[in-house]
Amino acid sequence: MVFIGYYSPENYKLLLELADDRKKLDDKWEDWLVNFIKAKIGLSRDFTVEEVHLDVKKMNEYFKSKNIKNTSKNRSVYIQEQGSIDFNKRMNN
């Protein structure tokens, strides 16, 4: 199973303000969404893909508490952790 992060338009706008690697991100949510869909379709060929709906404020607080930067690498780790937590909660209910 692979977890993939999903940003609402509002959360993506906030991500653009807070990300330490802003220059690597798409300027518009619509462009990000196209890439998200392509990635999800590609991953779905080999894996079960679960979307993790992200709260950027919560994610950024997590990064601050760990004293780490808001970068794609750290966002990816966060998404996998949150996805696992959410999945385990669903399985145990």
C-alpha cells in the first residue's frame, strides 16, 4: 500500500506560503492536481493507493515540533506516517 497526499485548493495555497522548497512546487493548484492524478494512476498499476487528505497547518506544526523543514522529502515521510495511522484506525474500528 502506498499513501499519496492530497491538498485541497486552500491547503495547497497555504503550502505554497510555508514550503521551504517552494520553487519546486507547481504555481497553481490545477497544475498540481494534474500531476497528482497522473501519479495516482501510475502508482495504481502496481500498488493499492490511499489518499491522505492533508491539513497543511497541522503538518507544518508537526515539522516545527520535529525541527525539520517543510520539504518534499519530509512531506512524503509525514504522508506515509499519517496514512498508516489513519489506515490502522480504520482497521481497528
